Amino acid sequence: MPDSQLIGILIAAMVAGVLLFRLYTVLGRRTGHEPQNDAARGKPAPSPLRDMRGPVADVQNPPPESARGLIDIELADPGFDRDRFLGGARTAYELIQKAYADADRLALRPLLSAEVLAAFEREIAARADAAPERMTNISDARIVGAELSGKLADITVAFRANFTSPSGAVREVADRWSFARSIGASDPNWTLVATAGDSA
């Protein structure tokens, strides 16, 4: 009888262990013992949009409607990291806004989808020689949407940033930008595929 009780306890312990492991992988708890990034190893830092690895930023709790999408992406791509993604998205926003203000089409081309690039080029042409507003800082950035459709991962980030006009006037702008990447593709870059925004 004691043997059967011991076997029952061992089986229950194994089941509990499996469940705890599954919870850990789904929730993605950080331990503080992750491998150091390339910069810490003395290697050249990757492109800011390369796998969206830019400066590490705090991730706000995503809304419930996007939480499932983020979990799907994490399960499909074990290398995906929310903190690194959001840090890279902030860097991408800064780079793209600067390139847009400078009318630097060559800098924009590898960062945008064909449709978004065409829209940016139309805006650049429409302003002619008028001096554009320039972004001064990002006050907030958070993930507000995520979806995995087949192997295509799509994540939307809400930005709030301050822009200064040539006259010195400052206004806050709210933007929602969507970045996409095909999981498993040889190209690890995330591309800006949609933009929406309004003055805040």
C-alpha cells in the first residue's frame, strides 16, 4: 500500500512540474540571467530594425485583445522578446521621423513596406521646400495590438511624441504604427506596414 501511495505522489509531482513549466514558457518570466547582448560582448550592435533589437524599454501591460497575439508570436518564435521589440520600435520611429523630415528616401526605403513608402514619398513631394516639423522626443510607446496570421507576425505600437515646428511651436502627436515580419524568413527585419495618427 505505501508503494502505491508513493507512486501516486510521484505522478502528481510530475504533472505539477509539467504544468508549471508550461506556465513559465507562456508567461515568459524574465530571470535577469539572460545572455548578454552583442554590445555587451564587444561585438558591433545590429541594425536598429534588425529583429527589432534596439535600446531595451519597459513594456506596458498589453491590452487583453493583443495579449493572445503576443503569446502566439512568442510560441511561434522563441527568439522574440517584447522588451527588445519595443525598444527597437522606438528607435525605428525616431529613425523614420528623422529620415522623413530630411526627405531622405534612401534611408526610408529599407524600413517601410512599398505602400507606406509611397505614402511617405507623396507627403515629402507635397511639402516641396517647406521646412517640416521635427520630432524632439518620444514621451510614451506601448504595444496595443498583436496578431499572428499564418507565419506573418503583426504588432501595433502606440507612440506619443513631441514635434517642434520651424517657428518653435511644440505639439504632441499620437501615432499608431504597425510592424510586420514573417517568422522563419531569412530576413529578420521588421517592416513598417501601416500608420495612423492624429494630433493629441
